[in-house]
Amino acid sequence: MAGRSEQRVFVGSTFTVTIPLGTGHLPAERLRAERTTSSTALGGEPYVAEALRWLPDVDGGGDVGSGMERPILPEPPPLVTGSPGERARILFVDDNADMRDYVRRLLNPRYDVRVVATGEEALAVLRAEPPPDLLLSDIMMPHMDGYALLRVVRSDPALAGLPVVFLSARAGEEASVEGLEAGADDYLVKPFGARELTARVAGNLEKAQLRRQRRQAEDEYRRLAAIAENSTDFIGISDTQLRPIYVNEAGRQLVGLDSIDRIRQTDVLQYFAPEERARIAREVYPVVVEQGRWRGEATFRHFKTRARIPVLCDVFRIDDPATGGPVNFATVTRDISERKRSEAALRDMNIVLEERVKQRTRELEIAMERRRKVEAALQQAQRLEAIGQLTGGIAHDFNNLLTIVIGQTEAITLAAREDPRITRMSSAALRAAKRAAQLTSQLLAFSGRQHLRLETVELDQLLLDAGDLARRAVGETVIVKVSAGPRLWRSRLDPAQFEIGYSQFGDQRARCHA
């Protein structure tokens, strides 16, 4: 094989390669020699297809034969990065128009490709539109080269995470290391094959998508961690062997643990009061394993003070999305000590109120009984007043008649002094009239129309006489006994008024005991 080159200024370079045919130019020992290893040659088809891709109107096929109609690489499914059906977007910057056209035609079947000629145009596109999913950039460009564009991209917070792949004619390990150290995600040396380019692009897009998913997961984890750490509830996670992995700050304070390391030295059952641990192990966690969740009240125990803490627990299972099996247990538990104290205070208050209601009811019953008695006494007084008024009128008229009777009887007694029989009868009539006059006087005193007539009397006899009047006043349902001392002193009073007052006192006492 031989070759020659010819260069002409402002025209270009021409390279001529001569390949001899036949076997005459080969050494005799190479002819008909047995092949010691399997051939790894691809044949000429891939190279012809690669060359045809540079032609404007041919894309890997043409008149070369049916073998050229199949793609060099199997077509992978388009990489989606946004909503379903949206293909990955690539921005390619290169000052060579043929290279831009070649890369666009090579990647367009799988991605949405936009090409620009300068770094300034690329930067304007990056800032004016939503960033693409991948930036392909040449290094050697006028004005703003690839390194300058990369520095601007990495310094912009909105573009710092954009994957960048350099395409450069500078070969060698040193050039690749320089590009990667500058911040590029990959470095591809020109000339490159379609297989290599598509593989690098697909790999970097997939890595970028994984990085985004990881950042999203980390952001979500940080948000959840912030929510958990700022929650006032006890939030804890354990493995399936009931070994605690995490307890938030509020939970650690609730049970008296100082650090995550101290938590990992405990067992889930140790968080509960000793008398409840058997129930938790026997009832709660089997329900969580089988049904996925358990809610109910329990009692925690403070690790330092051993104090009991009433809590409301929500324990649930965390499953592996791939296998569906449980990988963790978690709980959100609330301290209900204040609620329990409020409930106890409410119960005590209800007891006190019930006692007060009972006491007040008794007081009202007593007051009502007193009122009933007062009303009864008032009615009795009104009846007595009415009777007194009636009695007073009758007694007044009767007293006038008795005055005449007494006067006539005394006259008869004086006139018949000589006749013992008439004297005896008139004397009896006079005594009866005087007794009737005495009763009339008592009736007048009862009605309030009698003036006081003070006399010096013996109380014992007066009491005995008043007893008869009291018995008639209270009726037969009440027994009246009068007991007078043998040596009562003499008193000055109105006998009639005393008897009436004594009878009224007896009547009131009888009604109080009725």
C-alpha cells in the first residue's frame, strides 16, 4: 500500500492511497497460512456506512447494498426526561457546519437536537430557554471557546448541573484529563464513530437523569427530615427486628434519650412501660405486620425518671417497592399527658358538681318544706283571723246579752233571799252566766277586741285550766298533757289572754309535728 498528498493554498489538501490487488506483493509464508485466532474484523460495511453518513442526503444506506440498510447500533428507546412522551433535548455547538449537520442527523432519530455555531449563541440559548438535558460542545472555537463556555455554565446556579460533553480533535490522555478537570462530564476525541457518540450521549444522559433523581431524593429526604425534626410528635423508625434506627428530637426529649447512638442501643419494647410490653409484642406488631397499621393508646416509660407517659400511637409498616415485603416499621406518636390530666380534672369536676347539685337539691327540698310549713301556718293564721273576726262579733253580742242575764240573775238572787230554793237556783244560774261571760271574754281576747285585764293568779291552776282549752283547739288527734310544778310562783297577767296564747302555741306545735 502506498500514498501521496498534495496541498494547494486556498484550495485544500488531496490524499491519494494506492492499495495493490492480488497476492503478488505478499510474502510466500503468508499465503495459505492457517488462521490461529478467530477473526475480529467487522468487514467493510460499518466503515462504508460511517462514510455515507457524511453525505448530505444519505443516512447510512444508499446503493451500497442491502447490508447498509440496517443501523450500526440497535435503536434504544428514546430517553424521556420530562412528561411522558417528551424526548431528551440536546444542544450542540461547533463552528464546523459539516460537523453540526453530521451530529444533528446522527442524533435526531432519538433526541431533539438543536445546533449553534458559537459559544455566545449557545450561552444565549441556554439562558433564554429552559436548559437542555445535555450540552455537546467543541473546544476550539473563535471568541468563546469550549472552556470559556464551560466556566460560565458551571458558575450559573441555574445551569451548574447541566451535563457537558466535549468534542475535540485534541487527542491523548492529557487533553482528556484537562477537559475533565475543567468540569466536563465526558471527553470525546474527533474523529469519532457514530456508535461511540451515541453510546457516550446515551450514557451521559442516563447518568444526568440518575443524578437528578438522586438530588430529588436527597431534597425530599432533607424536607422530610426537617419536618420530622421540627415536629412536636414522637417520630421513630426501626428495622423489622424492632431495633430503632431513628427517633426525632421531640421523641428523644419525650423518653429521655440524648443521642441517635444511644437510641441504637435500645429495643423498641423498652420504650413502653413494663406492664405493656407483652401486649405490644403479642397484639400490636402482629397487626402491623399482617394489616400494615395499628392505632391506639399505650404508655411509654421515661428512660431516666421511669415516669409513665400516656401516648396515642400510629404504628405502620414500610414496604420495599420492588418486593412488597416489609423493610421498616415507623410510628408517629403523640404525648397525651395533658389530655389525660384534663380528662381527670373534668371527671373530678363532674363529681364535685354532682355533689353540689345533690346538696343544693337537699337545700331546696328543705327550703320547700319550710315554705310549705310557713304557707300552712299562714293559712292557719288566716283561718284563725277569720274565725277570730267572726268569734269577736258573736262574742260581743253574746256578752251584751250575758250582761243583762247576769244583772237580772243577781236581782233575782237579792229579791229571793228568803227562799232558799230560788236562791240556790239563781246562784247556779249566776255562776253559769259568769262562766259564760268568762268564755265570752276569752273569745273577745282571741279576736283581739279584749283589753288586757291584769290579775295576780296562781300559774299552776291557770295552766291546768288552759289545758282543757288547748285540747279543744288541737283536736282529738293530738294528746295534750299539762304538767305544772307544785311551787310555781304567782304571776300578774290577763288570764284570758294567757289561755288563748297557750292554746295557739299548742296548735302550732301540733301542726309542726303533723
